[in-house]
Amino acid sequence: MAQSIYNQIYSLLIFTITGITIGLIFDVFRIARKSFKTSDFITCIEDFVFWIITGAILLFVIFKFNNGEIRGYIFIGLCSGIIIYLLTISKPFIKFNVKIVTFIKKIITCIFKFLSKLFKIILFNPIYFLVINIKKPIKKFQQKSIKKVETK
């Protein structure tokens, strides 16, 4: 099917925006990798998930806006969108979000430490107090019993 130049420019713009979106999704995975240490196996799974998401987005956009036709300007739009994103927004986006994730991790760690100390104070200290205070009379009783047995 022949497309008008207007439709081709519109498709180029749509695929440029799609390229920017793919770059953004790529950075989300990069932020996760910088913020959380994962094994090589998990990294492999993350890569697989990224490509599944990217493929689904591309298929959706190609069928929605270009009637399933693959043309050269699709690749030009995608590549230019990714390049525009990586050269302009990527670094500040990653730095900002890594700081946010690190801050949230610190808050969660502080909350967890506080709750664990509170749990220890509420649960373990009374038990420890009871055990110690029960042991003292038992030890005294044992010592008295031993003395009585020794004196007989």
C-alpha cells in the first residue's frame, strides 16, 4: 500500500517516540542493576524480560500505527529515538532514580532495624528477664539442697 508523505512522517514520529520509550525501559533495567546486586542468572532473566517487553511494544506499535508493514523509516525512527534519549535524558534519569532507590532502600533498612529492635525489646527481653529471674531462685534452691546433702 502506498502511504502519503504525511503518514510516513507521522509514523517516523511515532517510532521515534517508541525508540525513546525503549531507551527509558532500558534505563529502568540499568537502574535496577545499579541499585540491587543480582546473580548472572537473574541478569540473564532480566535481559530476556527486557527483550520480551521491547518486542511486544514494537509489535503493538507496528500493527497499531503502520498496519503491520515494516518500512525503512521505522528503523530510522527507532534508532533516532533511542539515540536522542541516550544522549539527552539517560544520564540524569539514571543518576536521579538511583539516588531515589538508594534513599528508599535506606529508609526500608532503617524501618526494618527499628522493627527488629522493637520486636527484640517486646518479645525477647521479657523472656530473658523471666528466664534469668527463674534461674536465680532455682540456683539458690539447688545450692541449699547441695549444702543440706553435704552436711548430712
